[in-house]
Amino acid sequence: MVGVDVEYAAGLARKRVVAGVVFRAGDGRVLLVEPSYKVNWEIPGGAVEADESPWDGAARELREELGWERGIGRLLVVDHVHTYEGRPEAIVFVFDGGVLSDAEVGELTFPDGEIVSAGFYDPAETRSLVKPLLADRVEVALTAAKDGSVWYCENGKPVRTS
């Protein structure tokens, strides 16, 4: 019988995995959500649970936070975030949510109470509402959504391989 060496497996590094979704308006504004539990705004999404894929985690977060059963688009960004502010390092996946109308955003509900409000914000407003790391990641995601690319980042900054 071939099995996993439990002691070896227990010693492997662990990383947080986070998945978010970038929705945008036709004019380029970004959908941000206001959490009830912290000051900085976010894009919809959150921590991926054990044995859950980033794709499924993003879909679950949309259901929990916004009451949405929506399809999620393609991968835009993978970001390795180093340890900071007492948080362990993380791998962040950002998926494309597509384009929404103001009316669709106006109909949002917040079933689990984790989110207080949501709205579209232009890039300058986004930078003032979210942490700089997320603002950088959102800018890269918007570029990827526009030109069909996928980006690898470290701490929100694109990594160039050439």
C-alpha cells in the first residue's frame, strides 16, 4: 500500500488562498463592496476554504456576500502576497466578473450581513477606498480584462519575465 507520509505532509508549507472577482461598469468603474467588519473596501470575494478550488470559493463568496448565483469569467490575475501586518503569505486569484449595469448593482442584497453596501467607483476613488495592494491588483486585473491577458503579480505588482 502506497500512502502519504503523514509526518512529511504535516510539515509542508501552508499558504492562505484568496479568490476575488472584478466586476466593472461599461465606463470602466469598478464594483467595490463595503465590509461590515473593517474600514477598507474590497472587491467581492474572500478566503478559499479547505478542499475548495479558488473558482468555487469565488462563486461561494458571491452567493454569501451578494446573494448572486452568477457565472464567473476567466482568470485575470494570480498574485503572491508576502507576509504582512501579521498575516501569512497568500496566493490571490482574481477572476473576471464582466460588465454590470448601475441597475444591477442597485438591486444587490447582502444576505449574510458581511457587506454593508456596494457601488461602482472610478480608479481614483478606488485607490482611496481600498488598501494600496488591492488597488494595484485591481489595476492589473482591469488591464487583463481589457486586453485578454493573464498576469502573475507579487504584492500587486506585475512580474516581468523578459
